[in-house]
Amino acid sequence: MAHNIYHNPITGKNSFFSVKEKAWHGLGQIIQDYPTSNEAILHAGLNYTVEKRPLFTTDNDNQLLFKNPDADDYFDDFVPSVLVPDYFANVRTDTEEVLGVVGKDYQIVQNIDAFSFFDEIV
């Protein structure tokens, strides 16, 4: 059974934590006390920000090269040149990983802001 827990290649850690119990599939961090939202974000590896960045694609000439399996070296200097209007890529700033594609009206909520309301509950 797949655990579907994100493994951060930069930190070498899995984005998961558990309080006093064995972590899922033996992955993640086990902590002794219930954390604040900020501590939970750190333990879970969610202490990154997300940016909404413009989305681009290839022009006709570059698309032909893109389809060529022998053009691997070309992509080292490749710069997409056609802006995709009204669409953006949400990108993790720590790993440069694209999390998804969104429309122009999408508003990002950072992890620190999304989880801080838990502090008043616990």
C-alpha cells in the first residue's frame, strides 16, 4: 500500500509527524507534546511558501524541437516564449516544484495562515 507522504529531496525528510504514536508507515517525525500550528508546520515539513507565477508554453519552432528525443541538450537553454493568458503555476519556493495550475483570480493562502486558527482551538 502506498503511503503517499511527500519526501522532500532537499531536507531528506517526510512531510508527516505524529504525537507520541508511531508515525504512518514508520515515516515522519514522532513528537512528545501537541504542537502549536507553527511547530506543526515545521514538524510536517510545510514551512514553505507558494508563489503564483506566469505560465508559458513553446512557440511553433520550439515545439518541433520539444518533440525531438535527441534534443535534450537544447532544453538547458530553452526559454518558453508564449504566455498562457489568465493561467498561472503555483510553485513551492523551496523546491521550485509546480503544485498546480490556477486561474488569474485564484488567491494563495500560505500554510502559516491556513493553520494558525488551530492555536485558539487547542
